[in-house]
Amino acid sequence: MSTATPVTNLPALPIDGTPAATNGNSIPTNDAHTTSDSQPSNDINAYLRRSVHDLISLQGRTIVITGGARGLGLAFAFAIAEVGGNVAIVDALDKPHEHFEKLQKDFDIKCKLYKSDVTDYDVLKATFDSIVLDFGRIDGLVTAAGICPDEPFFKRDPKSVARCFAVNTLGTYYSAQLAGAQMLKQEPTSFNKRGGSMVFIGSIAAYVASKGQTTSDYCSSKGAVVSLAKALGVELAGTGIRVNSVSPGYMMTDMTLDLCNRMPWLGDIMNNEPPMRRMGDRTDLKVPVVYLLSDASAYHTSDDLLITGGIHAGRLM
Ligand SMILES: NC(=O)c1ccc[n+]([C@@H]2O[C@H](COP(=O)([O-])OP(=O)(O)OC[C@H]3O[C@@H](n4cnc5c(N)ncnc54)[C@H](O)[C@@H]3O)[C@@H](O)[C@H]2O)c1
């Protein structure tokens, strides 16, 4: 937290609504933790007091991560813990990846895994209720639970298609509704005056068909996730809840590594399709997700961050 004294003494300007009361021409007093998040601010000098370090902190906040027992979601859990956030992981797996134990051991934060199913609203609601009982609040949500069937369009069985949409799209929708309801009703704190931040994990597949894979339902389910972030960001803007998505390209996880080992030609595509000529590493997503969850992105909503090594912009010949 920055406690530096402002070097100038400019009067607040009415750039963002009614000017705050001042005595003479002094700037309104504000400590770093009570300055704006999603609230209008009349403090033109706030930038002098809020350091990058302070803005990116998630100290005291509770972030729910669906699909966080392994893969990308688990990397997000480490990123959040590294900047002081508490983590509630919601996943269908019985046993998390071995790194989950390291997360619990290495950080002085609260961290708990909840076995649940994002496709079953009642079960998921009971899980969110338990999280609120255990953690007291929800300040952020990351929806990483997802599945990716790879089968030709005309062979897709309706039940399997419905399952893909249920996990990827409805699971995101339900999680957002449950987290958002809690964000609206909880008491303000020094670290979160109002609302919260949601980050949906979309995919480059929302924009371009995957080379070497036949993933019609996956692509369309992720298109819906990206659209949902845009719609909710606007609908909830007045509540202090921000909603964005992150759309990764090919990322190296246990699952994609296994895929590449079993189907080397797929590994070839994943490493050579991106103009940057490599798969993404989970490390590449840690800061973007923390940024979107934190006050650093207080004016950022209804957006999709494409982190793809350039695939979304074009393909090399
Ligand atoms: N890995 C990539 O290259 C990549 C690229 C773009 C987008 N994504 C997206 O990122 C997200 C995470 O992918 P990943 O590579 O880490 O996959 P992963 O399979 O390693 O992780 C997904 C997690 O979701 C959980 N899950 C699945 N169905 C669930 C359900 N019904 N309820 C609760 N949890 C459930 C799984 O148990 C698993 O732990 C997915 O949405 C995926 O579509 C991944």
C-alpha cells in the first residue's frame, strides 16, 4: 500500500460527477485502500497514491475458481495466492493435482477445494452457500471449468453436445449468477467497497475454427461465454460488478501435453499455428487474470483479452 504524500495540491475537478467536499483548495483525503474501485472518483490525484503494487493486490479478497483442481484454473489459484487472495476451488474431480497441496502449504492464505458440478444449479448453489459460510464473502470469480469434445459435427450425439454446453456455457452462467448475488448483498470492506470482478475463461475457439480438430460445440459454447461477459459487463456496470473474459490460444497443461504425446501432429499444430511459434504457458495467463480481478482494472469491463501468441490476428503461411 502506498502512503506517499501527494507532491501537488490541486483542487479536485468535477470530471466524474459532483466534486467531493474540500476545505479550500486541498485535495479530498483518501487512503489507498479506500480510493476508487468501481466507484466514481473526484480525486484527480489518486494516481499519486495508488501504486501498481497496491492496485494489483488481492489481499483479503476471496476468489472462487471453477475447474481449479488442475490445469489453467490451478495456475490461476497460485497467481491469486501470490498477491494475497484467498481461494475457493470448485471442481468435479475427487482428487486435485498434486500441486494443490503445495498451494495450501506455501501461502499464508485460506484455500479450500469443493467437489461440485457446475452443470447442476442446486448442487452448485449449495457449494456457493458453503463457500460463503467458510470464507464470509466472494470478491471475485474465475470460471475455468470446461470440456472440449473433439468429434465430427455429423457424429455428435445430442446428449454429448448438451453436456458440452452445460459445462462450458451454463456452468459459467450459473456460477456468475451465484457469485454475483453474493457480491451484491455483502457488506463493504476496506479492500472491496462494492461489487466484485468476474473473469470467464473463453477461448480462441470462440473466434476461429481449430485446425486439426473438429470441435463445433466447444467453439460455439465458448462464443457464448465471450458474449455473456460482454452482456453482463454492461448489465451489471451500475452495481460495481465488472465482467470480462480471457480467451487463451493453445496452452500447455497436463491435458494438452498428454494430447500432444498421443497425437504428435496435433502438438505440431499447437506449436506452429501461433505466429509466435510456441504454445502458451500457464505463466502467460497469471498476470492477466490477476489484473482483471484486481483494482488495477477498475475501469475495464465487457472485454475479452485474447492471449494467443497472435493466432487471432492472422496465420503464417
Ligand atoms: N488448455 C488450453 O489450451 C485451453 C485453451 C483455451 C481455453 N481453455 C479453457 O480453459 C479452461 C481450463 O482448461 P484446462 O486446459 O485447464 O482443462 P482441464 O481439463 O485441465 O481443467 C478443467 C477442469 O474443469 C473441471 N470440470 C469439468 N467439468 C466440470 C463440472 N461439470 N463441474 C466442475 N468442474 C468441472 C475438470 O475436473 C478440470 O479440473 C477450459 O474452459 C478450457 O476450455 C483451455
